[in-house]
Amino acid sequence: MGRYIEQTQARSELQQRIAADLRAKAAARAKDEGDPSTAYTAIDGVEDAEYMKGTKHTTSLAGVWATIFLAAVAVFIYFVVRVNS
């Protein structure tokens, strides 16, 4: 039981140090927000992301492929129901 209490206390000290560090960083960031050279530019994560390079938009044939896939599933289900009857 004593070890459990020691572990909990050590963890809370670590949590306190982390919280203090985060508060200091937040205060520094709030202080720097007044400087226009350090202004934050929002990243939308889609258009300006690196993984989007080399990709292309979906073509108009996507609907045709979806229809073919659904028809194949329907035929498969029809055959399964037909064999079990």
C-alpha cells in the first residue's frame, strides 16, 4: 500500500511540473500573439496538405462503378437465395 501512495505522489509531482510548463508556454504564446510576425496561419488540412500532391479528383465514372458494384452484390445475393430455396 505504501508503494501505491508513493507512485501516486510521484505522478502528481510530474503532473504538476507538466502543468506548470504548459502554463509557461501558454503565457509566452499569449505574449507573442501581439507580434504580427508570429501570427498563426490556420491550416485547413486538405488543400495545403502534403499528402494531396499527386492525387486527382473523382471522375464522373464513379457513379457507374458504384452501380456496377451494387448490381454485382445484388446478383450474388440472388444466387445465394436461389440456391438455398
